[in-house]
Amino acid sequence: MKVDKISKEAVLAALSKVQEPELRKDLVTLNMIQDLEIKGSQVNFSIVLTTPACPLRSQIESEAKAAVMALPGVKNVEVKLDSNVPSDGRSRGLIELPIRNAIAIASGKGGVGKSTVAVNVAVALTQAGARVGLLDADIYGPNIPTMMGVDRLPPPTKEKLIPAVAYGVKMMSIGFLVRPDQPLIWRGPMLHSAIRQFLSDVEWGELDYLIVDLPPGTGDAALSLTQSLPLSGGVIVTLPQHVSLEDARRGLEMFRQLNVPILGVVENMSYLELPDGTRMDIFGTGGGELLARESQVPFFGTIPIDARVRQGGDSGKPVIVENPDSSAAIALRNIAQLIAAKISVAAFENNNVVPITIIE
């Protein structure tokens, strides 16, 4: 019995019925199918995702494979997942090499774990395969070097500083340039100059994501950063309790006044998991979700209280590296994926898509 030859048109027609869940368009319309190749009954192609940290990558792969396997004559399908992180479309002329997306992690007050979230999100995106930088813009309280386990920068070139690298993440902090016990008693202009230099005088290279750890509050650092670096969006970190929510709400409104898109809200230290499996709500419950709902922004989820998070920060071994299967690490990895997905949707809305390539 003669089997009809499999055509590329038929394969693309089948794949046009598979949707990218976040973008709500099919894979062909989004130009995500690349390197389509047919060898007899074998079909090979790549799916180019808009982020390596796509939370639904397995679903997309399985649905695409099933759609093509349903075609007459197809006996085997090989799918390769690739990624091409689109730029948010914002001009960043201050920096010579392109930074495709810049994400600020902020809070209205200190002590809520903002730096912990920034560090672990940066590492999670790197583990997924993205090129990531981490900028410690908390000039008065730089904790990123300690939390990433690095105490110095590599030797500079004649023109620029070279960022330190840990766990694949490029990073810069004022903590590398001053003694650990040296207070920085700076007025606004000095702080503004330092932040601009961290952007223009550091050899960041090409980055898919630059994660910026902002200082607590709504002061000079946030204003200087937004004036120097167009942000793709901001993430607000809060605790469940009402006092923390009041401050987080101020941070959220700061982003709005500075015309920075608000990506979502994260609730840290949400509960303590007890040995018997029950949860203790030490700081209350539901505050982050309430803030997100009232502000009409996404809620990215909760992070439990876990001593290993604190231990990882103190030892320079982030929990997502040292205890990747812990509840806190899983929550942080999920938050990183949701942030990446939100950035991808925004880039798509700016008409940034990857080109299609078919191998003849």
C-alpha cells in the first residue's frame, strides 16, 4: 500500500492547531516553528520559545508532537526546544551591548526578602538557559555579594569594569568597591552617578534579563534607576501582614507614577511548614494576594518560611542551588517562570516574534 508523501504544508497545518497558552496564538502564527525537516516517515522541527524558563514548555512540546504524529504516514517525530528571548522594545542607549529586558525587584520596606527573591530568580533564569545579569542597586545596604558568595570583581579592562560571575549570573554591586564596614553617606547626586556607572561602565555583554535589586522604600535610587534604564517591569515583594502591605502598596504606586509596568506581587515568608504537615501563619495570611487583587496585577505566589533560605543567603549558596527540591526553591523557580512568561507576553504585544526557517 502506497503511503502519501508527508508535506511541509500538512505539518504546518497540524501545528497551526497547537496554541502557545500564554500568548494565546498558534505556534505557526507566532513563527515559533523552525528547521522543519521531513525524511520519509520522520518529521523533525524546533519550537523556539520566547523564554527558556517557559512554565508550559512540556505541554507545548507534547501537544505539538501529538498533532504531527496524527498525520497519515508519520511514524516518528523529534521536537527540539530552543528559545530566543525577545527584547521589550525599549531603547537602552546608555549601554553599548543590548539588554533585552530589565526587571526591578522592589518593596516598600526592608526585611521582606527582596534580595532573596532577586538572587534566586536570577539563578533560576540562568539555570533555565537564559543570559542573566544581577545589579545590586541597594547602595546603602548591598547584600548581593554575600548572598552570591563572591567578595571581589575580576580585574578591569582599560575601559570598563568586569562583572563578577556566580552560578552563571553576571553581577555588580557597590559592595565590591567598598569595605564591608564602610558606610555610604551619600546624597542623591552621588547615588545617581553610581547607578549610571553601574550601567554604562560595566561590561555586561548581551543579556536576556537584567534583574535589579532595588533598595527598600521609594527614594532616590528607584528614581535614578528609572531615569537611567528603561525597565520592562517591576515586581513587588511583601509579607502577609498589613503593615508590610501598606509599605508594599507605596512601592507599587511608585512604579505606576514612574510609568513602570507592574509585573506582579510576590508574598514572602507566607507560612511555616510544621513537621506534622500543618502550616503556621506567623505573619498572617493572604496579604500578597489581596494587594494584587486590589491593585489589579498578577499574584505570582507565596514563598514559605524555611531556615535553608536564610542559611543559603548567609553562606553564598542560594536555596535554589543548595536545596533545589525544597518548597521554597520550588516556589522561587515557579515565580521566575511566571516573571519570564509575563515579560514574553509584553514583548509579543510589542510585535516581537522570531523568524521562521524551513530546511529544504
